[in-house]
Amino acid sequence: MALLEINDIHTYYGNIHALKGISMTVEEGEIVTLIGANGAGKTTTLRSISGLIKPRRGKIVLDGEDIKKYAAQELVYKGIVMVPEGRGIFSKMTVGENLDMGAYSRKDKDGILKDLGWVYELFPRLKEREKQIAGTLSGGEQQMLATARALMANPRVLLMDEPSMGLAPVLVEAIFDTIVQVNKEGTTILLVEQNATMALSIANRGYVLQTGEIVLSDTAVNLQKNEMVQKAYLGIE
Amino acid sequence: MIAPADSNNTLAIQLLGIMEPIPQNLRQSSAGKISSWIRKNFITSLGIFIVVLLIWRIVSVAQQDSYPIQYWAFQLINGLTLGGVYALIALGYTLVYGILFMINFAHGEVMMMGGFAGFFTLQLLTYLGWTNDTPFSSAISVVVMMLAGMTVSVLTGVILERIAYRPLRAAPRLVPLISAIGASFFLQYTALLMFGAIPHNYHKPSIFVGVWRIGETGIIISYTGAFIFVTSIIMMIGLYIIVQRTKLGRSMRAVAEDKQIATLMGIDVDKVIVFTFILGSALAGAGGVMLGLHNTVIRFNSGFIPGLKAFTAAVLGGIGNIPGAMVGSLLLGIMEALGPSALGLPTEYKDVIAFSILVLVLIFRPTGLLGEVLSNKKA
């Protein structure tokens, strides 16, 4: 059984039918990516999973339990943790306080301390800036902080929304290297990206989203070879 | 006339009719330079003008020197006492504003309800003989009274949030504000119907009867004043520790910054908002009881003016800023106590002074003394 199973969800913004029956699965330990153009519904899919917007129809099943009934804040306790688009760090708090907020849902002090050591190992830069106000960090550092903060919640599935947005290519590579490393250490990842080249290079499987519908799903390797994907998303003629 | 877009003060300048171009020959003279500086810095010049006027008035009143130093000391102590009460109420305004970006105009009435609860508890305890029996029983009765006031204020505040504000959270920002004003009147007239229009007298517990005299200076501090000041300072420190050091305080700051991101951390935003109302209302309840002890009377509209004053204090310190509310309140208390005498006005003018301060702050420093520049989201 898949860790996360999304079954025919329909999400609306008012009268706008944004997701027209999306189904996908994420197996334990995978990196799955969702690619597509602007406005295809990638972020809406993530927001539907994390509970920020409730689908009108369909099922979202985590470990055999339909989790659609839970509020967004309750889903964090279930292990659904999202790194939002545009990072969304607490810019008035220090780096350390941001990471504390990440662990808000947890009670296991030893585990929190262990994970803090781990994220500081992953992002040594954050350790250096522990006492700094988060709003003064650079864009790349803020993305690191947002990722580290999500990891502090000990996610079962980490939802990442456009981690490459607004970052220089060299930083994008650094962030993606970390995503791979986090995944190797056991975190399941669902990654939404416009940068399809990067996303497919690290993912196991991928889904292609077009105006609220999944038009293609395959292994990442096959998608990279797919002519339509190459043309539309990878910039290969 | 075409309004130049480069200056925010243009409208005011136009209204004063000083937009006529200055003749070329005047531009080089020093008078010309001053007048062009005034044109460019209209608000600042107006501020300087007012400050000069105030200083002139204070100095000329001081030269007549009709008050002894003891009088000033007495007024200063009075101001600090009043400032302590304002601070407890102002913190409620600031906490709620910090999280919901809404002015809870019913907050003064929340305080008044606490004041009444304190009054009736005091009546009961006096009837039971606790208030005047021994110093210990008298002290206990003060604590019970404060707790009763805080409890009733907390209940009022929480119910208010649930009924009057929560359903409107997604509405435009003016809507909850109007709801707050409605709630304010509702609570006032509920109190009027329940307790009548006559003022109710707070009979001081025996522990508060008396004063300290400081040496031979002739300066006196009443026990009530000292109690109010010290207790309010302790409560402010307590609040600061809660907000800065505890998990709940951190979640409050997270919700203040971004509700959606706070949700993604697993924070129940509704709970945090309720908790904020609990904190603010508890402080207001304590403030209501203290105000009752200070003024020795309470009635249905006792919350209105002090509520507005505390709001003024919160704005003066920078609304949304916790240390700002404390500093602003103490300053306002002092200015209100010293102001009339310093300016040679009758004491009845203290409210005029307080609300003039509100207007001046809004004109010259809308962010308050310790406030930050408001982003569009907040403003």
C-alpha cells in the first residue's frame, strides 16, 4: 500500500474548478515530482494535501486513513509537512526560534535535539546564523531555513513547493543536493517544481499536470525521454 | 491648481494658501531659504511650532511658580499609578492588534466588567468581615477580588471574541471594528441595566488605608497607589516573559506574523487567538479592580474613558508593540497628571491633554515611540 494516496480530488476556488480529479500515489521513501506550467494546479494540489484548502470531492489517504477530515494544523501531527512557496519563514524571529517553531507539533525532547543537530549538519550555514533574525538571511539561506524548519517536524511526507524559485542556479543545485540527501536518510518527498529539468533529475517518478488534470505519469527517467515533456517542460526541441 | 505629486504635505500647503511661487530675488535671501524649507517640511515645521509654543507656556507658567515641589512629587506618583493601570489595559489592545490587526474597542468595557466583579466580591468579603479583620485576611480579600475581576473579564473577552469577532475574521477590516464598537455599547448598557446608573463605592480593605510619608520631605505615597504600581509592573513583566519565553508566547508571535504559516507548523490559530484574548482580558480585569480602588467608584461607563486613554497610550508607544504599550502608558499617566499644572490649566483639562496627545502622535509619529513602520498588510 502506498504511503500517500490521492484519489480523484476536485478542488475549487469559489466557482473555479482548479483540480479536476487528480489521482496520484507516493510510496514510502520515494521522491515524486509534480511538474507543469504556471497555473496548472501544482500548488493547489499541495495545498489540498496539506489541508489549507479542502477538496470538494475525492480521497486523500495516508497509511490507510482518509485524512481529508483533518484541519491543516492537525495534519502536521499526522506527518504531512509542507515547505510553502516563497518559503514563509518567520522573518522577525531568529533562525533558532524558526527551527523551534518547526518542532511545535512534537513532544519528544531528545528527538527534537537530535534532529536539530541533524539539520545543522545538513545546513552548517544555519548553525552559524542561529541567533540572527531570519528576515536578514539571503534568499538561499531562507530556503534552507524553510526546509530545515519543515524537517524539524519529523515529516512522514515532506511537501515542497517550488524550492528553486528565485534562486541562483548554483544555489538551486545545492538545495536539490540536500533534498536528495534528506531523502536518502528516509524522508519521503513530494516535490512541486517549474524547473522540470532539476526535478526529474532527482525524482524516482513524476506526474505532469495540465490545467488541473494529470496528463502523464511515469518514472522520472522515462519522462525525461518523453518527447512531449522534452518539448513543453525541458526546453529540448 | 495642479498638485505636485512629490510631497505628501501638498494638500495642507494648498489649504494654507502658501503655494504661490516665491519671487526669484527672495530665493537667495535667508528668509527665502527658511520659507522654502518650511514648504518642504510642513509637518516638521508645524511640530516645531507646537513644541516651541508648549515650552514657552510651560516656562512662563513655571516663572509664576505657585506649586511647591511636594505637589509635583505627588502628581508624579499619581501619574505613575494611573499609568500602571493604563498599561494593563493598553496591553490588551496591543496584544489583540498584534495578532488580528484589529482595535478591540470593547476592551474598556471588558475592564469595566472586571471592575464590577471586583466590586461585588469586595461587598461580599466586607459582609463576611474579611476585609477589615486582620492584615492577612485583608490581603487575601484583595487577592480574591483581583482574581474575581480577572475571571469575569476573561469570560467577557472570550465570549466577545467568539460571538462578535470570530465570525467576522474573513471580513474586511472595518467590519470587526464596527462590531467592536457595537459590543462596547452593548456591554455598557448591559451594565447600566444590571447595576443601575448610580456610582458604586469601593470601600477600601483596611490594608489599603494609610500612606507612607517619606522622611521630612512631605511627600506621601498612598498604599493603594504603591500597590497598583508594583502589581502592574509585576504583571507586565509576567506578560513579557510569557510572550518571549514560553511555547504559547512563541506561537502567539508566529500567528502575529503569518497565520497560514503558523497553521503549517501545527499551531491551532483559533486557540492562540482565544489565548490572546484571555491574556489581554485578564490584565484588563486586574486593571478594572485597580481603577476601582484608585477612583473609589465604579459605574457602567467607567470603562469608556480609561479604555480610550489606554488606547491612546498603546498608540503613543506604538500599537502592536508590548514594551511600547508599557512605556506609552506610563508616559501618558505622567503627562496627564503633570500636564494641567505645568500648562497652568484646570485639572479638568487632563482628558483634553490626553486626547491631544493621541491626535499629535497620529499626525507626527503614527508608528508611535517604539513602533515599526507598518507594512501595507497591517496599516
